[in-house]
Amino acid sequence: MTNIIKIIGAGVGSNCYIIENGIDAIIIDAGGEYETIINYLSGLSLKAILLTHGHYDHIFNVEKLRRKYKTQVYIHPADKILVKHAGFYSKIINGSEKIEIPSLDFFINDADTLDFKFVRIKVIHTPGHTEGGVCFYFDNNLFTGDVLMKNHLGRTDLPGGNKDKIKNSLKRITETFIDINIFPGHSENTTLVSEKNSNKELINIINT
């Protein structure tokens, strides 16, 4: 049985997800509390860290985890620059530049399938919040990063943002899936049906 655990980070409250089966695990985004993350990973073999995008609040603990577990980091190549300058963006946006820039091991692209034996994850390139933003899909679960969240959409006024691209990405999600569980980069979990019915910004995009 595969379990999904959510760990909420301090400050801006970015979500870190651990997907595990009692033996192996992967992480999607790593901005959550470091000690809480390693406590959940106790007894598990961490196979990979997957990044939905390169903003500092989603990569804060990546390098520490990468070194501790000798694991590998996956990200879309279009977000390499965001990762490289994460300390600068952290200082400008959050007033802090104390972030360890992670090494990036694998670059992923649209339609890639990542096979970790206990779970197979499809990559969907969804630019708009950042150029290299992606969603990760498996078993009717979609990890949307900051593209789609409960009752609102991702910002486009941060580095890498683009209003037209995020609209196209959201249309692609709503046209590809009828209903799925949404695990966003911030805030509460939701479903695609719920967002189609109540998220006014998303409804406007669907109808235009």
C-alpha cells in the first residue's frame, strides 16, 4: 500500500510530500521542516527528491536531504536558473538568503515516466508559475506545485511567471482529467471537480 504524507513548512507554508510503501520513499518538494521530514523517513529508503519547480521555498531542505540519504534530485531544466539564484530570491521575497543551493542530478521533461518500482510517476510540464514548473501524476493523484491550489491559482508575478502560459497549463489539466485528487504546493488538498465548481479564477479560464 502506498501512503502520502504531507509536511507543512514554516513561514510561507510550502507543502512537502512523502510517498512511501513502508520500505521505500520519494519526496515531492522539500520545503517542509527538516527534522519532521527525517523523522517520517526513519526506516525508509529515500529513492529520489522530485521538484515541481525551483522557487526557494520548495527546495529549502533539498541539499541536506540529498547528502544525508545519498539520493538524487529531479527537476525540469527550465528552472535551473531559479535554483541557482534561490538565495537571492529568498532574500528579496522573504528577507533571508540562508539557503543551501542543491545539486541537480536529473532533468525531467513532459511525458516522462519515472519508475521507482513501488510507484510510477508521470511528468506533466505546466509552465506559468515558473518556466520549468511540472505536475506529478500517479493513481489519480496530481501534485500541482504552485500552478493550482485550493480556491486560487499560482502567482505569475514571481520569477518565471507568465499569465498566458499558466492559463494554457490549467486548461491542459482540466481537459486531461475529469476528476483527480489535488495535492498543492501550499494550503489544503482539494479535488479537480471541487476547483472546477468553486474556483472562480479557474472557472473563468475554462470558459474563455
